[in-house]
Amino acid sequence: MNKITVILADDHSLVRAGIRSLLQTIPDIVVAGEASDGYEAIELVKEHSPDAAFLDIAMKNLNGLEAAARIIQSHPDTKVIILSMHSSEEYVLRALKIGVHGYLLKDAVPTELAVALRAVLQGETYLSPGISKLVVGDYLKRLSGEVPEQDKPDTSKLESLTSRQREILQLIAEGATTKVIAQKLNLSTKTVESHRTELMNRLDIHDIAGLVRYAIRSGLVSPES
């Protein structure tokens, strides 16, 4: 039987070690590499073209959802499974809109890793049971009008930003200066400032504190960042 290659990305080395150990108990699984942020995950996918990629959401520099979007676009044969502690609607809806193949909560039982992996490799979309109830429940509430319009997560403004602008927004929310962002992304400071001005205009938010709050509220970064 052919081996199934996977990569995993999480910015906590102990968490990665635990997930790797669990994955290695599944027959025919080969963990081809580990990453600590979204950029490294993308490079691992380019290098190994794995069958599946397990990505945490709340990673610094480039979060799991942004990395997932790029991987899905550039390597459609790689199945992307989000591994997260977050079950909030904002995260789940963004993940599904991006086109992830699975969303697995970190408090799931260990055997669920194998179930999720087998499901996505067969072309199915796998959601942890708790996530499934959340999505279905919210959908039914929307149909019945039980969810007030102001309480529904508005991801339209975030999605109107370019991938580069979301990247810069995340780095701003993590406390990076314009100079640091320019160095990380290999851009000029003038280009970074231009992107920042444009994203502020699109979001109609004109101070750094407001950008940080928006990034957290929309699920682009976690409150712990």
C-alpha cells in the first residue's frame, strides 16, 4: 500500500510533538515535515507535495487560514485540515469559505485524527462533531431570523482585502513595526505604508488599536498574539 505523506504546522513545539506521535500510530502515515508558521508550511508543501497538511490557525507571521488559502490554490491535491482550539463561527466560516477539507478541534479524541484524515483523502469534508452542530445550528438560526443582523460575523470587509493586506494586518496586530514588516516581506517601507493606508481605508479603521481589535474579532489573530 502506498504511504500517505502529511506535514503539520503549529507554533508550539510540544503540540507538534504530540500530534506527530499520534499521526505516527496510524498505519501507512509518513510525517514529511513540521512547520512553526504558515510560511514554513507553504514551503514544506512545495517541497514534499504531501497528501495532507494539518495546520493550526493561531500561528505568528502567517496564520493557518492564510496559509491554507495559498496551499489550496497552488497545490489542490493536498488536503488541508485545520487543527484548532477555536470553534467560534468566525473561524469556521472563514475556513469553509477558503475551501479547507477538514476542521478538527484540538480537544478531539486521538482516534479522530485518523477518521478525519481518511475522510478527506476520500474526497469528503470532515468537521469535528462539535463544529458540525455549530454550523448547522447557526444556519438554522439564520433561516429562522433568530440571529440579529448586527450579531452575525461580517467577514466581507476582511475578504475585500488582498492576501498581502491581510498578511500585513496580521503582522500589525502582532505588534510588528513598518520596518520589521518590510524586512519580513521583503518590501520597501513605502510599499508597506501604502498597503496599510489602503487596508485602513477599506476597513474604515484609522488607528492601530482599532486594527488590532478588528484582526482579533475577525479571527485573523488570536487574543493571545
